[in-house]
Amino acid sequence: MKRCLRFYTAGLLLLSFALSPGLAQVPKKTTLDSSTTRAAAEFKLDTEKVESLLTKAKDALLKGNDSDTNKYLGELTQIAIAAGEQQQYETYENIFLRILKVKDDYPDALIKLADYYRQTNPMWAVDYYGRYLEVNPGNADAYYGRGSCYLTRGSYTLAIADLRYLVERLKPKDIGGLTNLALACWGRAGEINDPELYKQAVGYMKSAVQAAQETKNPEMQKKLPELKFRLGKLLLDYNNKVLGKAQSSEQKANLFEAIDILEHAIQEAKKAINHDMEGRQNLRQALLCYDVLSDVYTAMISMNPKDPAPYLQLAQITREKAALQLKESQILALNFYLKAVDADTKRPENLILLAKGYNELGQSKKAILTMDQAIKLVPDSKEYRKMRTQFVASTQPTTKPKNK
């Protein structure tokens, strides 16, 4: 499964993203559409088998036969996982709870319930992570999970203890651990007004960005724009909370570093947008970076209102944001066109709107393929064929006439 992060801290937008595979598979609760409903209906729980396995496990445990006990509980674990994969969350939870009634320190049940409750009830998750660590001390995923739950609850001191142990003793380059540790330190610094802890938070976030830059995991590399956004936001907040309004060289260096980080984040987000025009996550990330970048230049203006450079940068940001917001509206419209086509595949006018939507976003090849579908429905339409010809022409390179 993909380990799911939730980041929490005062003054920062709450976001989440998937990390590298962790220890346990956790069924993610999703809004059920027709496909997931069908999948859930296909899963049939063999209650007799479950009861039989539970009875066999109890008998084996009473006889001191650990091998058979673990064998039967392992089979039950696989049944629970199958239920979770088919959105049968109550069954998933119930089987693991019943496993623990047979053997209260069975590791697989403890960690799977802990990861499950991290999404639904962090306070319960903390208890299960603690019980798991009693039988499997030093497990990085458990320290990450429990520390993240503490962060969710605003228990910053406890979060710092777990996450610091994770990155200092177990996994120094754990991107999620470093990120959440930075946010926990920031939250605690706000409670006690500790400038040094603010500084540590920035340092941990820098380490998270560096780890993401060095990783060979392509999924983690996709998260760089978000991580850099977070670092840029922390640098700005560090400027406002710690460095104050004094026009020091440290303050200027801090703001210029924030600008550099945020501009890189915007470039990476825009590059990702070009590869996934139908997705809005990277586009929204770029817009968030522009918002923080505007705040950075506003802070520079407060230091020197007579310097024209920040005003010119703000004007440029305004123009670039407007262009991205237009693209966002086009992508949103495209997603609605796609849903309209899915709802009725035999209506050519819906396909025409979808083709135009693709063309607006520069996706000419998809526009042409969509026009082909429309022409199949209305083969005699001269208008449709003319439109397709125009889309094809837009894909051809322009050539300059030769000089005579």
C-alpha cells in the first residue's frame, strides 16, 4: 500500500500525499461509485471458515502450538485483507479485532489496525502502535505512524519524540518523517515561542527536500513541488516570527532563499502539469506557491518601499497566476466533458465539446482521436471532418517560405 501522510501545523495549508510502501496494507476509505460497489458485492465472506479458523487458533494456542496458531491467524489475516481491498471495512476491522481476542499481541493485527485507525481514529491508532512496538521495537513505520497521529492531535512534544527517534536512529532520510518532524517542531515552537525550535523546523524541512531530490523513487520525486512549497512557507514564516522587521543580512538571505525555493517549485509543478493536463493537483500546487511568493515580495517591500523590483515581480506573478487560473478552469471544464461522454457515449455533440476542450489545452492528438469517435457516429458530417482537419493542421510544424 502507499503510506498516506497528513500534515498539520498552524498557518500551513493541510495537504496529504502518498509515500513509499510501508509495512501494512490499509484499505483507503473512498466514496463508492458503481465500480467499487460492484467490487464490494463480489466479495463473499465465508463466515463458517472464519469461525472455524478462530476455533482452531484458540485450540492450538491452548495446546501451546505456536506454529499452528500463527498459521490459522495468518489465514484470517489474508481474509481480512481481501475484505479491505473490496471496501468491506467493517469486516476488515472485525476480523482483526477477533484475532486479537485470540492472541492479543499478534503483530499483523496490531499494525494493520493501527494503520487503519490512523485514518479514522488517531487516538485508537496511538494505542495499537504502542502495543505493536512492544512486540516489534524499533519498527520505523510504527514510529512514523504514531508520531504522525500525535501531530494530528496537536501533541507536538510526543510527536517530536517519535519522529526524531525515527530520523535520528532508524531512517535518517525518511521524507515523511522529516516533513512531519518539521511541522511538529514548528507547532511546538509556536506554543513556547522558541526561536531555536523554529530554526530546527526549517532545517528538518530542508532535509526532507534534499532527501526527495536524492531519492530514485519516481513517486517521491513528484512530491518535490509540495515539499518546496512547504519549505518556502516555513522560510517566510520564520522571517515574520523570528527575524522580525529589522533589515538584517540574515533576513534578506532568508527571503531570497524562499524566492529561489518557490520559483523552483513552480517550475516543477508546471512541468508536471504539461505531462498530466487532466489533473489539477500540480496546478493547484503552483497557484499556492504563487500566493506564498507574493507574500515574500510583500515582505521585501516592507523592508524597502522605494525598491521597484518587488513591485515588478508582483505584477509578473499576477499575470502568471491569471494564466494558470484560466488553465485551471479549462481543465475543470474538460473533466466535466469527460464525465458527460462517459454518461452517454452515443451523443456526438458531447464528443465535439470534449475534442474542443482537448484542443484548448494543446492536446491535439487527443482532440483528433475524439473527433474520430464523433465522425464514426456521424460519418456524413462535413463540419466534423473540417474540424478534424483543423486539429491535424495544428500539429504540423510551421515552415518559412524559401527566399527566391
